[in-house]
Amino acid sequence: ATGFDTLFNAGDVLYELRTCTGNSSCLLWKIDCASATRRILCSVPGCAHDSGACPAWLPGRLWDYMVFAAGDKVYVYKYRTNWDDMDWDTYYQNNVGPSLDDEAAREGMTPEEFTEYHHDLFLQKVQPACLYAVQQDGSSRQCIDLSENLEGTVRLAWCDGTALYGSSGDADNGGYRVDLASGQVTNFEMQPQETILGAQGRRLLTERIVTQVPLPDGQNEPDLYQAVLQNSTVEVYWLDPAAGQREK
């Protein structure tokens, strides 16, 4: 299933990551399709759902996360960011302190709210790429470290029930597999201009644009890019990344 957004369809239920008030943290929700009801995925008694003690609460902004469900867990993949070498004191001095006395810069927040807002963003930014594994009953959450701190450009958008798959979006780059149980990262070969469309069992559905000349940069040369595409073909494959086998 696709994970390009923060809504995952598990069949009879949907799992959705939604922004909290203030936009500095998120909550994981479970939507029952039969009854059309929604609840926070947390069963901790008396939980206020406002800190890391809550299995459904995550710090920071929505677009650094992706949601998947497999087995008895709901997984939230956290992208790598570029602030993993900054401490809170440095971040505070650069982004919080200078604006505490500036009401316009705080955008209507009190100094306390403004500080909390940035502290949540900081917690998200300093966390390396990882998997948050939440029990489907909302009773607990585990953070699974990845064996490799994948670059922020790597988007793991597909799940086959045991692992996540994706690539960096670079046409000449290989693919990545992340084991859901261990966080182990492995690489597999992809062809130039090949992208992943979906996953079924152990296989990935991929497509590859085949051109007679190198495909230009679509952003810098959009007209030339479209012209080359007019004379191209698309090949579709089943790819078994574990065995390295590809079937057109």
C-alpha cells in the first residue's frame, strides 16, 4: 500500500497521523470503517496525549512521518533531518530567545507556548531516522533504530508486511529495504529511471522510462523533458529485491 501521505488503509480500519493544535506535534488515530468512528490510538489510563509518554503522540510536523500497519503493530517511519548535531541550548539561542519579546514573531503564541512549540520541533529534528512501532491496541510504543541513518531524500513508501521499501528518487540510485522487526537497512539494485509503484508479497511493482536519448532534467528543461517523453516507452516489472530477480 502507498505511504505517500499519513493515512494508511488496513482494510477494516484506517490509521491516520493528524496534526495537533499548534502544529508542533501529531497524534496517531484509528478509524473504524464499519462504525465510522475515530479514536486516538492510545489505551494508557489517564493519558493526556501531549508527550512522549503517550504511544500515539509524536513531536514535530506531519510531513516528516509516514504511516504503515503490519501484523499487530502500526509503524510510523521518521525521516532523517539535518539538525541531528544541534543541542537544545544552541537551537534555543538561534530560534527561540530572540523572538520571546516579539509578539509578531510569536504569531499569537504566549512565550511559554512559543517555547513549547519549538521544543517539539527540536525533538523531531534531532531524532535520527527510525521506526515507531505502536501496538494496535494503543498500549505501548517502541522506537526501532535504523542500522543506517538514511538521508532525508530517501522515501520509504511501500510495505509488504515485513519490510518497508523505497528509493531516494534519484534515477540512478538504488533501492532501500528496512526490516520492520530489526530496523536493518539493506540495498537492492534498480535500473536507471526505475521507480516503485507498489508492493505485493515479496515483490515490488516498478516502472522504467526508456528513452532514445538521456532524459533531461524536468525542472530545469521542462519543454525538452516533455519532448523526449513523447518518444519514450514505459516498461513495467515485478522485482524481487531479496533475490535480485526482475520479470517484465
